[in-house]
Amino acid sequence: MTIWIPELASGTLPKYKKLADAIDQAILNNILKSGYKLPPQRQLADALQVTTGTVTRGYNESERRGSVVARVGSGTYVKSNKPSQYVRHDIDEDCFDLHSAKAPMGMQLEMITSALKQIADEQQMLTSCLSYQPEAAMDHQREQLAQWLTGRKNSCGEQNVLFTYGGQHGISLALQSTCRAGDTVLCEGLSFPGINVACQQQQLRCVGLQMDDNGITVESLKAACVQSHPRVLYLTAQIQNPTSVQMPLSRKKQIVEICQHNGVIILDDDVQFLPQYDKVSSFYQLDPEITIYISSFSKSFSKSFSGGIRIGYLVASEKLISALKVSLRASCWTMPPLMIEIVCRWLASGKMDKLEAWLTTEMAERNAIMQEILAGFEVTFQPHGFNAWLALPEPWRAVGFVEYAEHKGVLIRSAESYAIGRFHAPQNIRICTSAPKNQKQLKQALELLKTCLSETSISGSLVM
Ligand SMILES: Cc1ncc(COP(=O)(O)O)c(C=O)c1O
């Protein structure tokens, strides 16, 4: 059998680094495919006329870069077709997706088709949608959103709402309008990575707080207020991303008191899907003067429709809304009126509520499947939530397990992906039960994951 023999680059780099570079290049060029077993070290050393130690160091360097994985007694294998510093936006056809928190598709296609047909026949509306509109959108659109939210026990007026390009844009606008470079933003120690990115981009210091089974602890918030004088506290308290815990009302009330006392604005991110009747009062309901409520239709109320719809919204006091409008104008002026109109019609016709009811049933069924297949493992989840949080059995560690599961064909995320700053990530993984196309695929993906979990004999590479 012929073996892969790379051509090492010329230059002054150490040979082991040249070998690791050659492996990365061959993966990028699709010469080394996912799962390929690299040549035995001695054989490659002979072919390259270097010492076996150089090849060992080269393979170790590749493993450190995340391009290959070494299996004890078996050899070194290529991990994926791309070196791991490249974020995967594509999902291989032969990989099960349990890592993107997206809404399952039900009636969304029918909803968009009929809304587009309806608006296509309305000349006056189409003309308005083609014109510049105020940054806060058309009056009837704001009124519609406020009315819908009020009916969902998030009472507000049309002067309190602002449409955004989805939840992530809402987070950025909220930070822009409340913070200045160098300010401190507090959040859960494990949190939605979008807050980290937005803070970095705005040169804000993002500090992760200790959490227990009810979300961030009161003690850690009090201590951080004294030490860091934060401007903002960002929370995903309704259904925590990634741990799936829900903060009870009593804890929310304690947090509001501390924030009132320390002049801290709460960014209440309610983007992850949960049906209305599963929800605890929002921070906006508890104190609208110090809260910016962030949501979006990407996943439902939030997160029920689909990621591509890109319509989100903020709810805040009139004072905060005026500052948010300035940030909105600076970033994009306003949202496309046509997209807002489509969403508002779903709100008015009750179609969005029907979609929520369908998703609630679908997620209850999916999570029951997950509970049955993963019985015996320590899993935290909400009955209608998109994510589950699994504590890995020993000796698995989360980062290694994610790599192994990907190699076996199932994509999940490790706790490490959500760790803020130096926050200590536990050996947990996040499983999105909403991501597979249907329940059959979900079952297959979970069975595969369960098999991986039971393969505890693979304990990683030997490092010298
Ligand atoms: C907690 C949380 N907030 C915000 C977002 C971003 O939402 P959008 O896709 O609407 O920008 C996400 C996306 O996964 C999320 O999980």
C-alpha cells in the first residue's frame, strides 16, 4: 500500500512544524480526508529522512492544532476536512446535526408563501415597503407588536418597541447604547457566545458569574458589583443557553434589587424557544426602567420561525428606546419594511401562535425521545426547550468527546464553547434536540451519541 508522503517546505522552521503545516495544507486541499489514518511514524520518518521523534512531534503539533486525533494503540487520524480553527457553517450530509439551536420546520414554508402572495396583491402596501420608513418602523407595525406582546403578559406600548435584525443585532444595539469602551459587562459564566463577540467588538470587558441550579448566584453578582462597577448584566434567564436551567421568580427579584441598587441595566435575552405558559415573569415586567428585553423570531417567541427571517425586537422604557434608536440609525437606519410587515401579519392572524403550539408539541415529543434514549445519563432540559445539557460520564472530557462524536458522525458542542473569559467549563455537552430534520433522524443521532458515550475505553492520545 502506498503511503501519503508530504513535501516539506524549505525555510528555517523546525521540521516538525513543517510536517504539521503540510498536514493542514493537505486537509484543506482535500488530499487527506476525514478519518484518514496517517502513515506509521517510523515509515514516514524513513520516507522523509528525518528521525521518528520529528514525526512524533509533528503529529503532536497537528493534534494540538485540532487537525488530527491520536487513538491509543490504533494510530493518528485526520479529524475533519478542515483544520479546526475554521468554524463549520456547513453540515456534512453524513453527519447528524445536534449542535445548531434552530427551529424544526413545520408550517413555516406555508406561512411565508401565503404572506408573500397576500402582500403581492396590495399595491399600496408594496409601495410603502419600497419607501424609506422611520427607524422605529411603521406605526401600525409597532402597534401590532406591542399588542401581541401585551397579550403575552409582557405589557408594553408601541413607544417601547424597536425592531432589529434578529437577537444578535439586538444585543449589539443594547451594548452600544448603554456602554462605553472599557466598561464591564456581567453575564452567566457559561453563556451564548454572541455576547462575548459583541463585547470584544465594542472593547467591553465581559465577566462570567458563578451559577447554580437557578442561574447566576446572588453572591457572585453582589461581589462583581463591588469589584467591577458593571454597566450591564446580560442574562438568558428564561431558559439558560447552554445549561437549560430556568431562573425562578424569587431569584429574579433578588437580582433586580441588586441591579437597582448598583445602577446596572439588565439585558434580558429571551431568544431561545419556550412556550409562553412555561415562562417566568421577564425582568422587563419586574422593572421596565432598568431592563432591555431582547427577543427575535429566529427560533421562536423567540426562536420559532427560522434563522433566516432575521427579525427581532427590543422592548424598553422610552428613555432607553431613544438611545437605542440612535444606535439603530447608526448601524442600518431601519429593518426592511417588507419583512416586518410579513411578521406583523402572522402576529395579527394568529399564525405565529399556531406555530408556537405546533412547536410546543413537536419539542415535547422530541425531548421525550431524548429522555428515553439517554435514560441513565445526567441530563438537564426543559420539556419544550431546544437544548439538553448532558454531564459526561468519566473518563470522557468534553472537548475530546465532541471531537470523537464528530469523527463518528454526530455534531454537538462542548461546555468550553460557552465559557466566558477564564470561567471554568464543566465536562458537559449541549445537545440540540430541535436541530435534526425529523424525529427519525433525531432517534438515529441520539442512538449514535449513546454508543459514543459508552465507548469509554478511548482515553485520548499519549503526550510526551
Ligand atoms: C440566547 C441567544 N440569544 C441570541 C441569539 C441570536 O439570535 P438571532 O439568530 O435572532 O440573531 C441566539 C442564537 O442562537 C441565542 O441562543
